[in-house]
Amino acid sequence: MLRAIVGFRTARGSFEVSYDQTKHTGTFRGGSGEAIFHSISGDERIFLLIGKRIQPYGLLGGSLPWVTIRDGSFLDPDVGNASFRGLGVNTEAGVAVFLHPRFGISTGYRYRAMWFDHASGVSDTSYKLRPRFHETSGSVVMTGLFTF
């Protein structure tokens, strides 16, 4: 996964804006294709025991995810990309270890829930998805922290 994060920290917490991207290969009906997942997130991380070197934290935020499936849409005779857009919620709990007041490493468990409610394809028409397509993911994350 490619992930870029920028933000600022106060004494008790931090606000972070991030961009995530992953690529996946899949098969459908004997053919293979590529899906690219993107997400822009805004997250608030709250630290506990702020005067200590080891600081537990909790994170809550929102995201704007979208997925592009290459050649995943067809309208005879045209073939094009399919795109899905939606909204998401991010949560994380973990611990940050500050080796220096400006440098640290965090590890935690991140859980995301996403609801994709718009789709478009080769016709370039945006369609509302009802019911919404729902996806969740959970994973252990490690992050390097540097504050100015």
C-alpha cells in the first residue's frame, strides 16, 4: 500500500490528512483485471499519557474512497473503466513510542467501513447504488511519526 500522511499535533492529539492507494488483480469469468483502490481521509488521533515516552492512542475519522476497475464496464461494443465512489469511517487503537520528543513509531489495529453509493462506467453516467455496496477491512498498521 502507498500511504502519504500530513498533519499537525497539539499536546493531546493530532489531525491527519492521508491518501491511500492499493492495486489488486482479480479474475472474473475467465478473464483477469486490475482494480485500484484510493482513499482520502481526515482523522483525529487522541493520545493518552502525553507526558510519557509510551502513549496509547485512539483514532476516529472519515474517508472518501473510490475504486477504479480497468476495463470493468462494457456497453456493446465499447469497453471502459468502471468506477465506484462512496463514504467511509476509520477507527484505530494502538500505542505510540517516542524515541525522541519529535520522532516516534506507532503500531495499532485499524478498522475501516466503507459504503459505495455511486457507480459509473463506459457511458460516463453516474448511477446511485441502492442498496449501497458495503466493504470493511481491518489490519495491523505501523507508522513512523515525525513532528516539526
